[in-house]
Amino acid sequence: MTAMDMATRVRRGISKSTGKRLALGLAFVSPWLLGFLGFTVYPVISSLYYSFHRYDLLRSPIFLGFGNYVEIFTKDPTFGLVVYNTIYYVLLSAPLGVISAFLMASLLNTEIKGRSVFRAIFFIPAIVPAVVTAMVWSFLLNVQYGAINATLRGLGLSTIPFISSPRLAKPSLILIHMWAQGNAMVIFLASLQDIPRSLYEAATVDGANAWHKFWHITIPMCTPVILFNLIMGFIGGFQNFTLPWLLTGGGPNQATEFYALFLYRQAFNYMRMGKASALAWILFIAIVVFTVALFKSSARWVYYAGGTE
Amino acid sequence: MGIAAPTSDAASGREIRGTPVGKPGSMRSRISTVLRYLLLIMLAISFFLPFYWMISSALKDDSQVYTVPPIWIPRPAHWNNFPDAWLQHDFIRYAVNTVFRYAIPVALAGTVSSAVVAYGFSRLRWPGRDTLFFVCLTTMMIPFQVTMVPLFIVFRGLGWLNSYRPLVIPAFFGSPYFIFMLRQFFLTIPEELADAARIDGANEIGIMARIMFPLAQPALIVVALFQFMAAWNDYFGPLVYINRDAMYPLALGINQLRSALTGIAISPLAYPYLMAVSTVATVPVVVGFYFTQRTFIEGISMTGLKG
């Protein structure tokens, strides 16, 4: 106690006036502050400005009012499909990704030999370059010579046209998403290891079986992390670009034309910077609304061991 | 319960999870251990399958690639696919671009700047600090699509297209994700050492550079590694800013190889070459992960638990 008091007093004695401390603090964070102004504040405002204009990089921007927004919602024939594809993907990939990560983490959290080997195998898909993931899976799922279909053909069974069928393209992308859940898995693993052993011991004394313990201890204790991973999954899903871009290019028959692909094309293929900015703002608002709604709902299903905040 | 029923195995796998299970050596616990290993091994095999397929396909020639049922162990193995694929195309240049123009500059600049900012957000006391830190965290919520168009317009105006400047210069201003990670780490280091140095008249920059950074070395290395790997893996950034072949990073080069090979109907060596190049692009990431596994995984779980 006294040592801490001393330290505080010493710190106060040395510390200068509020103004000087403020100046020093700002000096240290100044790189971020400048970057924040230049790479966040300016582009965010600027993007809002462009969203009300027609701008093709060649002529100066022409004011349209809500023209871009009206066009997107009422005149663009593909917008509805893009929204459908994106919501389909987000609503399935985020929960399934969380389940996959949670299952892996649960298995790794038992007493097993070679845990670090299994952990590495489950984790590595999350860190390989997206281009590699796309190349490997496009070959693996290839309808004629891919490992899966060539095996099926070898057995005389009919093939599965994974990414070449409009019906299966989205589920195939979700499957790959479930494969690359290393980050979420590691976060789950840490939270599983944080659950006090005494809880399980007390439950055993009370005669609970493994299933009870899983439902009434493990799951509730993990809900904060489930929420975190779910939110990350939703946000990532809304912005999903690289894998569909490389693996399916939005096809077949626009089945994987997701929001981020559509937006990218507007900006860099059709040079419609204003419309792309309007699309970005719609996406931004959708993500914020979605995240807030999820947080609101979390009061009902998330359990904070340290008391609710 | 047979091996052929993976879904029901999955369910029982979760049941097993609630350790401690039964009495050690009892029949029940022995069965559950066996089931747990079975499920783990089956999952591990299916998770590793794409990588195995990539490596084995990289060693095939055209007759081995288009075989039904597929060949899992190519004999003979065509090891020369690796140098051939690598040398026939400009991959050495792509790799040099990726490492020296992109990944190393970003890792160095991003780590130093994020560390300095994190120091200001954790070890200094000043009015408004926590408000600004909160602002810093919320910027992570903004989808990159919102800032993408205006930044492209600005960088284009500066004449930075077809260079790595749009991808490297922002790293000098720190990245909220790594600022957050390093701040969490700095907060775990006791203040006493810094106080002692302050009494001796050291200034803040000296304390940061000579006391804090050496103590935080593992965290700094992980942050540098994360950024190196993110740049190595990045496809979207270069896609937006770079369209001159000579400036391509590996990610764009690999995709270009695919378009080139599959463009000519079905070129026989398309897949082996593509898989050979993909294997080489994967190796540094896996090696980097392997040698830093512990700190690497701690870094990720830290952001999740304290977030």
C-alpha cells in the first residue's frame, strides 16, 4: 500500500501541468490522430458527398441529390438479388462458422495427446492466403477432376456440381468459411479454459451428467465470446469479397454476386464512384443496425460472469 | 456408433467435452476417449485434405491429374513442377514485390507507429485519452467499402496508382487493431520500472524505447508478424491499386497464372503449376505460424476476450 502511495505521489510530483500532459499524450498518439483525420474522417465525409453525386473520375462531380439511392432501390435490376445473396450468406455463414469453431475448440479443450498438432491443423486454414484457398478449393470441388467428384465417379456415383451450380455455389462458399475458422476457434479455446473447474466439480457433486454440464455451464459461460464471434462473423460476411471474387466471380448465374462484389464493379468496372459510395453507405448503415440489434438481443441470452454491464 | 455417422459422432463429441468424465479406467470413459479421438482424427483429416490435395497435385503431370478415381500419391512425383512453374512465370519478381515493397515496409512502419500510439494510450495520463481511444476502437467498425472510393480518388490524384504507396503509407499512422493489442499488452507491464526511470530524469521517449519496447518484445514481434502475413496474403488492396504486371504481388500473380492457364481451353499443366505455386505461397505463412504458435495464439485470443 505505502509503496503504491509513494509511487502515486512521485508520479504526481514529476508530472507537469494538465496542459503539458495533454500535449505529451497527443504527441504520442499523433500518428493515429493524423491517420484518423486523413484516412477515416476525410474519406467518410467525402464518401457521403460522392454518394449524392455522379462521378466517373473524368468529369467533375454532378449533384444528383438522392438520385443514386433512388436508382439503387427502384431501378437497379440486380440490387435485390445481391441483397438476397448477401443476407442468405450472412445468416447462414456466421452461425455455422461459430458452431464449427466452437466444436473444434470443445474437442481441443479435452485431455488429448498431440493437442498442438490438432490445433495447428484446425488453425492453419485461417491464415493461408485467400488466393491459395480459392485455387485449392476450386480444384478440389471441380466437377470433373476434383478430389471429391473424381472419387465419386470412380465409385460410379453421380457427381456434385459444387461451385458450378447456382443452387450449391453459396453453400459451397459457406462450407469453405466453416473450414477457415481458426481465429474464432482460438478465441473459444481461451474462453473455455477460463471457465473455473470448480463449477464442473460442483455440478458433478450435484449429480449432473456431461450433457447437463455442457448446456448449463459451458454454453452460458461462453455466451460473451459467442456474441463476439457472431458479430465478427456477421460483419465479415456482409463485406465478403475475395473468395467469391476469385472462386466463382459472382457466378454461376449471379448466384454468388454478393454486395461487396457488386459495389466493386460499380466503382472500378463502371467507374460509377457516386453510386458505389451510396452502396457503401447503405452497407454501413445495415451493418450498424444489425450489430446494434444483436447487442440489444444479447441482454436476453448472454451471461456475464462478472455481473451484467 | 459407427465411423460412418459423422453427425451423431459430432453430437456425442460435445457430450464428452464436459470433463471430468467418469472414473479413469472405467468402461464408459474408455469408450468416450476412443470416440473423441475418432472424431478429432476424422475432422483433422478432412481439414487437412485440401492441403494434401494441393501438395500431391503439385507433383503430378497431366496424365495423373485427369485420372478417375484420383491419384493420391503421384508416382513418379514431378518435383520439377516447382522450379518450372516458378521460373516460367515472373514469380520471383512477384515474391520480391510482395516481401520488399509491401510486407516488410508495412510490418516495420505499422509496428513502430502502432506501438508509439499504444504507449500514448496506455502508459501516459492525459485528459481525453480514454475518449480518443474509444474513437480509435469504433473506427474498426467502419466497412472498408466506405473509405475505399475516396481514398482511391485521392491516391489516384497523387499519382500513386501502380505503386505500393497506397498500401504502405497508411501503415505509418498505426492500425487500430494493433494499437488495441499492444495497449492491452503494455497495461500488463508494471509501472514501477518506468517510475524509477522517471525519477532518474529519463524522458518518455527514452522510457518507451529503452524500457517498454524491450519488455514488450514478444508482443511487438507478433504484431509485426501479423502485419507481414496480412500483407503477404492481401489480395484486395493490390487488386484496387496495382494493375501493372511488373508491380504485381504474389496474390495477383497466382490469379493471373490461373487466367493464363485456363484461358487456353484446358491447358494440361494448369492445375499442377497452380498448385505448386500455391504451395510455395503457403509455406512462409505456415512456417511463421509454427515458430510463434504460442504468442501468435495468445495475441488472437487476447483481442477476443478483452474486446
